[in-house]
Amino acid sequence: MESPAEYHTTTPEAVEFSASALTLLHTAEQLIAEQGIDGVSSREIARRAGQKNHSAVNYNFGSFEGLVEALIHYRVGPVNRRREQQLARLQAEGNTPDLRDLVDLMIRPLAEELLQPAGHTHYLSLLAQLLPRPPWRELFMRNRARSGALREVSALAEAQLQHLPRHIRQERLRLLGGHIVQVVAEWDTQRRSGERDSSPAELTWRLDDFIRYSLAGLCAPAPGSQ
């Protein structure tokens, strides 16, 4: 019998899963995308994954919550690493990244997940469902390592928004973080339904426009200013 997956780690890179655990993860993210996080049970995930043991989720992950946390590790880790690498590349050039560079770093690594086959990106719906729900949002934020690069980029962006009051710039960055997840998840839903073209060229212009739109929102004058 395979050992349960060890998912409680401090770095996403350290996570390793057995073949049966990966099957459960892939099944879970698809069911959650189709039925919503509140409409899926551990038993149904195990059954759809072809597990004879209907307690397979608890065996591998400890609980449904553990499964969700494992999914976050599994999918968000690579995005975090790409963001780290892109930031390091910019900094290695010897120039301080400007605000557009930083907004690009916030958005692009997640949006470019849409260049992957559709079967790879069911988890985007999961992220979009987690963040508006306080208990699930707390689970997502619990491990700071998996979003370390995004936190660093956000801090650098805030340092370039000193013309705004502190509470305004922090609120705008918070809103942008949630907006990025919701928009990219919506794009993923649209490509699955055939509502929108899913070609790389389509993603290129939409991504560029979203970066421009987000940059304008961050830099807008504070309420009440002239």
C-alpha cells in the first residue's frame, strides 16, 4: 500500500504525491470546477477517481481541507517559481523594475497557465472560489511560502505608489490580487465553453490590455484629490 502524500510543507517545491494521490487531485479539481467546492464530497471524489476505498481522500490527505491545501501546493507552486525567476531576471539586469514590470509580474505567470491544455487549469476555478470565502481564504493564506514571490512583487509595487495614502495603495493592491484570479478563471471558463478564442494571439492582446487596465487603476488619483 502506498504511503499517504505529505503535503504539509514550507515550500511548494518539496511536495511529492503518489500516483493514486495525483489521480485524486486531478479528479477533485475537475469536479470542483464543474460542481463548486460546496457541491463535492470526499466520497464522490474517491468514486470518480476509481478508488475502491471511499475514504481514499482522508487516507491520502487527512481530510477534504487537506485535499484542497494539497491542490494549492500542487498548482500554485510552479506559478510562484516562474514569478520568482522572472523577478530575478529583471533585477539581474541592474535596473529597478518599474510599476508596469511589476504589474506584469503579478498577472502574466498566472494568465500564461491558459497556454496549457484545458485539463491542466481546472484549479483556476478552485482559486476563484476560495478567495471570497473567509475560511477557505485563510487556508490559502496560511502558507506564505507558496505566494512569496507575489508578496515581494506587491511590496515593490507599493513602494512605487507613494503618491497615494498608505491605506489606498494597500487596498488597491489587495483588490488587484483578487481581480487577477477572478479574471483569469473567467478566461479559462470561456475557453472551455468556446465562448472566446483561446489562441495564443488572443491571450496576448487580452493580457496586455488587462495589464494596462490594472496599471491605470493602481495609479489613479486618490478619492477627493484634485
